Amino acid sequence: MGEILDIGRLAFLEMVRDSIRTSGAAAVKGQLIRRALRLSEEIPEVEYKDMDEYEEAVKAKENPITKIEGVAIREGNLFYLPACPFAPTIKNYKQLLSKLPEEFSELAEEFNKPSRITEELKIGHGSGVSAFCPIHQSLRAAVGRRIKVGGKRIKIYQLGCKSANGNKAISDKLVSEFGVDREVVDKILDKAMCVYGIKLEEV
Amino acid sequence: MLKRILQDFLREEGVVMAGVVGKDGFAIEYVSNGDVDIEAVAAMTAATIGTAERAGKEVGRGETNQVIMEYKGGNILIAPLSDEEVVVVVTDGTANLGKIRYEIKKNREKIKSAL
């Protein structure tokens, strides 16, 4: 416990833990996704002329998605994050409590179950590894709805994630819908914590 | 089909809203006789049923059959349909609570199969 604790983060995690315990993981999953949907409404809409300009905005940290998760690295129409944006929060929590609470595993499990909202947002369905995935994946998906590339709206497919202890979670359903080989996602996860794909859809 | 079943609830005296929501708090279908903020109702229904289920487990009372909240101006009834969905009915003060409870039980399987 050598570093100063961020009690804002600690309080947030404790509130999430307590809500799971008292209201159940399904209700908390929904709460986190609704918060993400609401927050995304505050993000201004942007348009890029093509995916190269989109990527330039990522590198320049001007892309709205970059603002919520840091700089992702592009491989074709796939993007990956070398680090989980919640890593500092987890580290902070573990400074005080040696491990994340059991309730968080319950939330991750609930998030991975099929549901209408995760189907709509193309998140979860086996791609979640932690209690932070519901808010991160849904916020990214919702912010993605506010981005156009070449006049088309982007649609983000969450393909996989990796936990801090190295366990990989890949959504076979979303990988198949996106149209990429599972092995490609698996290989990217060797060097990444989070992988997603971007499709362009007619508005 | 689901909407039609829910509309049958509205024919019962005092029922102002009937809906099916996910336990994650997202509305699936609903009908109402007036202005209802379905997003708010769905979110609170999820929190309520979640808490009721946890409380039942905590005190060793098993699965939740129904949750009934009685107010001066009416009632809210919530009943699980499955592991994922619940039905919620909102009434005013004129509703026959026993009749609504019976209708929920009677239509449970029909609603489930319409999902």
C-alpha cells in the first residue's frame, strides 16, 4: 500500500459490489449498460472520410472512442487495446484488498449470457472477462453509433478480451457474425487485452 | 401476440400498465392507458425483482413467485416469467388485486411462449 488510494474508484467498485449482492447481477448489468448509453449521448457526433482518417484520429487521441479507452492499434478492420482502460482501477482496488470481490465474477458471467441489449450492441456473448466489460464494451458500442465513416455508420463487434491473469474470452457468436477467423482473434489476444472489429453500415 | 396478451390485462378494471421486461431492466413489450416512462419502470422493476430474489435466498425462502407493492394510489405487481424476464402490472386504487394476481398466474405460460 505504498501509493495514494483513489477513493473515488474504490467507492465506485464497492457500490457495484454491493449492488450485485443486493439487487443481483442482471440488474447491475442493465444499470451499467444504461449508464453507458446515457453517457454516450453526451459525446458529439463525428464523421471521417475513410478508415484511414478514422485511424489517424485514434492515433491523435481525437477519436471519441479513443477518448474513452486510450489508443487502439489497427490491424485491417480489427482494433486492439494493449492495456485494459480499467487496469489502474483494478490495481488501485487490489492495493487495499488483495483480490477483486467474488461478485464481480458473477457480473462477468451474467454479462456473457445472451440478452436482447447485448445482441443489439454486439457485445458480451462470451467476450467479457470482468465486471468492467459491461460498461466498457457498451460505452464503446454506443459511442460507435455516433461515428460515421464515408457517410456510413460504424458498427462495433466485441470479439474478445483477456483478463489480468491471462485468461482469454472470445465470443464465437460475434466472431462468426463479424466474419473473422477465431484464430486471428486468439493470436491478437496474445499481445492485447481487448479486441473488436468495425463494420460500416448504410445509415 | 405478446402485445395482445398484455392488452387483455388493460381490460381489467384499474390496470394502467402491463409489460414484460428483462431482469437487466430493459423493456421488451408494454401497453398502457396513459403516460408511462417505461424505461424507468423497467429499470426499477429489475432492481426490485433482483432485491426480492436476493432477500428470499438470504432468508431461505426459495424462489420468488410474485412481488406486490401496495400504495395509497394503487399497486405494482411483478412476477418472474423465467430466469431472464418478468411481467410487471401497474394499477390504480380501483383494481381487484386478487384478480390481477390470478390473471398473472393464468397467463404466465402464454406470455412466456409469446416471447
